[in-house]
Amino acid sequence: MYKQIASVLGIGYVKGGGTVAAVVTCLALYLARASQPTVLPWPASLLTVGVLALGTLAAQRMEPHWGKDSSRVVIDEVAGMWVTMLLVPVTGPRLLVGLVLFRFFDIAKPLFIRNMEQMPGGVGVMMDDVLAGVYANLLLQAGVRLGYF
């Protein structure tokens, strides 16, 4: 079960799995919020916390088998995209900008993001993507409020 969660149903086994997982998350968020356009803070926040908790547990459980921060673990990218889009009214352009911002921060790892990887176990696997998502969310929220997207 933890293998399926950590790899997001096997996405972690494909080349570029992190990007694929982030794109699949964008599609899922688009479809979910298309049916519910109003962003309700409590359900969105609870679901995000749930993904973070489950992802941390799955990454922790798979570390002895796959090694530290294995590329097969892509639940962290899912969590990072959830954080990126948290409380952002979803549109296609906003999802695209959020995806680009998140992947930039996740890959470049500026502003203390790389330091998060040094945390132990599943927490270290998840926290760099969470912080990348926080930075992406802040920029996306600013862009929305300033009317850019």
C-alpha cells in the first residue's frame, strides 16, 4: 500500500515522474474544482494536510527499501502542487503558472528549500516540496490579487 501511495499509483516509475505527478495533480485539481468553483478554505486545507500526512508516512515507510528521497517517491510533488494551489481559484492559466512556479522552486531549490531535504526520513522528503509550494503559492496569490492571472 505504501509503495502505491509513495509512487502515486506507479507514476514514480516513469521517467520524469515528478513532473508527471505534478501535471496529473493539476488535472485532478482542475476537474475537482471545475465541479466546485468556489474554493472552500476548510475542506481544501484539510485535504492538503491529509496528503502531507499520508505522503510523509509513505515516504518514511519506503525509505528503507528505496533509499533516501528516491525518485520513485512522487507523492511529495503531489503535496507541493496542493500547497501551490491552496486557496487559489482554479483556472487553466493559474494552474499552468502554479505548475511552472512550483517546478522552478522544486528543481532550483533556492531560499532554504535545499535545507529542508536534510530533515530526517519522510519529513525531509516532503518538506522541500512543501516549501517550494509555499513560495509558488505566495507568488501566485500576489499575481491573482494584482490581476495578472
